[in-house]
Amino acid sequence: MDFGFDARTEELREKLLAFMDEHVYPAEAVADEQRAALDSPWRTPPVVAELKAAARERGLWNLFLPDAEHGAGLTNLQYAPLAEITGRSPQLAPTATNCAAPDTGNMEVLAQFGSAEQRERWLKPLLAGEIRSAFAMTEPEVASSDATNIETRIRREGDEYVITGRKWYISGAMNPDCAVFIVMGKTDPDGDDIRRQQSMVLVPRDTPGVEVRRAMTVYGYEDHWHGGHAEVLFHDVRVPAANLIGEEGGGFAIAQARLGPGRIHHCMRLIGMAERAIELMCRRANTRTAFGRPLAAQGVVQQWIADARVSVEQLRLLVLKTAWLMDTVGNRGAHTEIQAIKIAVPREVVGILDRAVQLHGAGGVSQDFPLAELWAGARTLQLADGPDEVHQRSLARRELKRFAPAQA
Ligand SMILES: Cc1cc2nc3c(=O)[nH]c(=O)nc-3n(C[C@H](O)[C@H](O)[C@H](O)COP(=O)(O)OP(=O)(O)OC[C@H]3O[C@@H](n4cnc5c(N)ncnc54)[C@H](O)[C@@H]3O)c2cc1C
């Protein structure tokens, strides 16, 4: 078993680490300052365009997309350590390299299921980083962790689809650069097969009847680095029938396909966040003195740091194994491991960030350190892309089935 990175990954890691030091970390404070002067906190600060140009010039662009025709053509195993590095600055690095959710998942959907016309109109500008996009599935009125509950209606009328529904926590939608929504709804609400009732359609933001009603906060944060999270209403919105993605009834399957890679990307970025937390903990502990000795000399602080290192090493190995399985046996074959990382990584990283906050005292909950906001972001990943309990239920059922008594 070889635990080393291959030559291409190593080369990209070195380039990305240099890009982070030279461009991304110095831009963090600049972005905050620029944002304060903008008319909307969700608008992209101008420094991001400079970061994008620098990333593109260095070949650090669309690294997430395995399809070599449209993206960098990396395997999951090659991309995972790169996503980890961008996770150290989640507010800037994923966007700077055009590897930010939810655009990544949406680009994958368009590359895999979009028509030639849809790819030309939407995938091209997304790949070029000229527009942003959103994915609209969750609804306030129904338990949306069960996608079969979705109530938004997508009715066929002649050459058009008419969309009526209410969505919330639609990431990226507060950013005016978000030009298009992929909307999931029901085209056949009474169909016998509950997994064939849903479809997905592309809805340009400027279509009459689309109302971006308000921003949803995350523990009070506006989450501007994601372009916010919006409540969006679709009031009898009409789009051409050609805006259907794939086939009618195919929405559930596309949603499943979209989530596999997205989950591994989130987990790798979380590991990057944990690495940043460990670094901040060590720097703080080495330089702050209480009761006559540095915090670093306290046994409890040493235990937090050691436990964090042990956790991160375990999590990284599990995520890399999952990436390797996805590359070798496919997303379906890696089902158990994808669920395992989605359960284990956010939970552990929330714990690490929580102890990093504690070590920083009041500074930990303040705006002067990134820890509080990182904690809030990591905590939401115990809900987004499927709550922990849903993954635990499904994983446990598969385990139980393996040892079920034979039927008579
Ligand atoms: C920051 C953030 C960003 C998001 N971005 C998007 C986005 O861009 N697009 C989008 O469409 N959605 C987005 N979401 C929504 C997210 O995907 C949903 O919140 C998630 O799927 C859960 O759905 P729900 O909120 O309706 O919870 P519900 O389905 O109401 O579930 C509530 C709770 O019930 C419990 N539960 C549910 N099912 C089970 C079960 N089978 N066994 C045991 N317990 C169970 C769990 O504890 C769960 O947390 C985002 C959410 C957040 C917080």
C-alpha cells in the first residue's frame, strides 16, 4: 500500500500551497475590508477577481472536475488533498480556484446530464468563473431530508414548464452573480414510483416570478463567502421545456449522483479547517501565559492538541480511502464509506474547532479570529447534504442486512 501522492498531485499541491501563502491568506483581510464598503454583503469583493486570474494563470482552475474535456481531469484521490488545502481558507480559496459549492455540483450535473444547448448557455460561463449558480431542493414546509416529500410543482404546459413552490437555504442565491437555479420539483406527484416523481429544471434568475425573498442566517452569520443562503419563491415561473435536465422523472437519480462527490469535497475542506484550527491553537498556546506559565504547558491543552492531531490523521485516511474507492469501484461501491465520512468528519471537526475556540478565550468567539465562523460552517454540515441521522440510518440498515437471518 502506497501512502504517497503521485507526481501530478504533488506538483499541484506545491503550486496551491504557494498560491495560498502568496495570494489567499493576504487577501482575507482585504476581502473583509472591501465587503464592508459594498452595497450588499453578498456581492463578491473585487479582490476575488484578482485571485481568480492568478489561480487560472497557475493552472489551479476547475480542479474538482474529473472530466478532462471541461475540467482538470483529476481523480477523486488526486483532488482530495487539494480540496483540503483550499479548506484552510474556505471563504476565499474554493471560489478563487472555481471549486466552490454549490457551483461544483451544478457543473457536474450539467457536464453529466445537460443537453448541448444547456452546456453552452450555462456550463461554459460557470467553468469560466463568469457566473455563479444555486441548487434549489429544500423546502421549509416539508422534511426535506426525505427528497420524496418535495412539494414544488413543475407542470408541463405546451412548450413550457410552470414552476410553483417555496425553497429555503438555497446557497449562493443572495449573490447577484448567481445567474441560474437548478430547481427540483415534482412533474408527476401522483406517480406510483415515488423516486420517479421528481424532475430538475434550469431557471434563469431573471425569469418573471422568481422572488429571492430574504437571506437565511447560519447561527446569525450572513455566510457571505457562500453567497449567502436565500429563501426563494417561484410564483408560476415559466421556462422553455428545453430547460429540463435529463428526462422527466430523473430528478431523484440526478440528485443522488450530485451528492457523492460533493460530500467528499466538503469533508476534505473540513480537514483543512481542522488543520488551521490546530495551527491557531498551537500558536496561541505557545504565546499566551496564564497563572505563570504558557497555556502550552497545561496538560489539558496538550491533550486537546494531541487528540485533534489523532482525529485529523484518522479522518484524512478514511476520506482518502473513500476517494480511492470512488475512483476504483464507483460511487455506489463506495456508498458505506461516503456515508461514514459524512457522519464522522463534520462531527469530529466541530469538536476540534470548539476546543480551539475555548483555548482562545473571548477571542475565540470574536470576529478577530476565524474560529467562530468556521465552527458555524462545520456545524451546518451535520445537516446540509443529509443530516447525520439519515446517513446513520441508511448505513446501519445495510450493515443489519448483511447479517439478517435467512428467510424460510
Ligand atoms: C448552511 C446550509 C446550506 C444549505 N444549502 C442548501 C442548498 O444550497 N440547497 C438546498 O436545496 N438545500 C440546502 N440546505 C438544506 C439542507 O440540505 C437540509 O437542511 C437538509 O437536507 C435537512 O432537511 P430539513 O432541514 O428539512 O430537515 P428535516 O428533514 O426536517 O429533518 C430534521 C431532523 O430530523 C431528523 N431526522 C430526519 N430524518 C431522520 C431519520 N430518517 N432518522 C432519524 N432522524 C431523522 C434529523 O435529526 C434531522 O436533522 C442547506 C442547509 C444549511 C443549513
